[in-house]
Amino acid sequence: YASIEQSTKRSFEVIFVGPEFPPIEFQNRKNVRFIRDFGSPTRCRQIGLQFATGTYTTWQGDDAPFLPGAIDGMFDILSKMPRASERNIVSGKYYEGRQYAGTDEIHESNQYYTLGFHDPIRTKHNPDSWFLVNMGIINTNYLKFLGGWDCNFEASMGDADLSVRIQLDGANMVLTPNCVATVDWHPGEEGDHGPVHNAHVEHDFPMFCDIYKSRTYMDRLRVPIDNWTKSPDRWPRRFKG
């Protein structure tokens, strides 16, 4: 919440979705809503979308605070896009793994945010130059029109799938020149990253490749907005029983 305050002068709402209640000082704020859910990260994000009322939506994990001025910077880019449209989207770069030498240069590049840069999501039918939108700003009505995220994906591969569907629809996407957030990242199963890592490796990557291995996915522009109801209400990788 504090990072959002530092990243924009605009009015905003925050919808927290997850198993842990936010600090008590946030619970009575008119621009804060909390929805308790024990589902996967993608399911929680999709639930939050149902309650979003702002003209534009951005999303973030709890380990990825925005950098100062970042949200306003994305809106500045949006305002300069040549054709006003609900389908204008800004994709934000982000720092990840800053404890490792060379990572800043990788994440400041444009190539990192393309499908072709990442082996697990490179497919023969999607252009390698298509952008990923793992964070950014998108018109809320347009995001809901697309159905939001497919909750068959458990973790952030839902973002890759959404990115493909956005560009299949011919939407206009611009990448920020600078990073907008710093993601707290642990490789593999280090720290608390195990469930997310395993979701990627064991489930999300294989499912993404299966969906996009043939041109039949061309009919898969939209997903049902209530698809979160078909996903487990307790994410078994993190919550047992």
C-alpha cells in the first residue's frame, strides 16, 4: 500500500486477496477491500478482478512493491499512445533477483519481456516478439471482457497466457523503458518459493505448451470470467487438508 502511495498521485483502490488479513490500520480505509481466500495466486488475482471498480487495473504479488512514481509513469506512457482505445496496455518491466550480478541488465532490456526470450513459453505459432505483461496497467472493462486470468494456471503463467490472448485480439501494448517494481525472488525451492516453483515446473509450463502447440488456440481469445470457481478453494501445494 505504501509503495502505491509513492508511485501515484491518482486516487486508487486496493483489493487484497489471500489467506492473511492485512494490518488493522488498513481494514477501515474506504479504498481498501480484503477478500480471504486460500486458493492459488491466479485464483486470488481473478477473485480480486471481480470487485475492481476503477477504470484501470494493475496487479501485484505481495513481494513486489512498486517503485516511486512508477504507476504515474505508466499512465504517462498510456496517455501518449497514438490511438485512444480500451485496448491500449502498458506492460511494466521489473527487477528480480537483484542479489545476483547481471540481473539488473537483463531486466532492464526489452528482450526479457518477450515470449521468445523464455524457453518454456516459446512456441512455433506465437511470434517470439510478442510482449509479456506480468505487471502493468490495463483497462478494467477490457480485462473483464477477456475473462481475466485462466485459473487452470496456478501461478504467474496465467500472465503469459493472458499476454497471448491480448495480442491475439490485436491490442496495442507498450513496454515501459524503466523497471516499475522490484520483485523479492528466491530461485527454485528456496525460502517460501517452493509451491510457486513447483506449480510452474510441474503444471503451468506443460499446460501452456500443450495449449499453444497447435493453431487450435486461435479460438481461445476469451475465458469465462467465473473460471476461478472451478479451481480448488485451498491451494494444495501450500495448504494441506
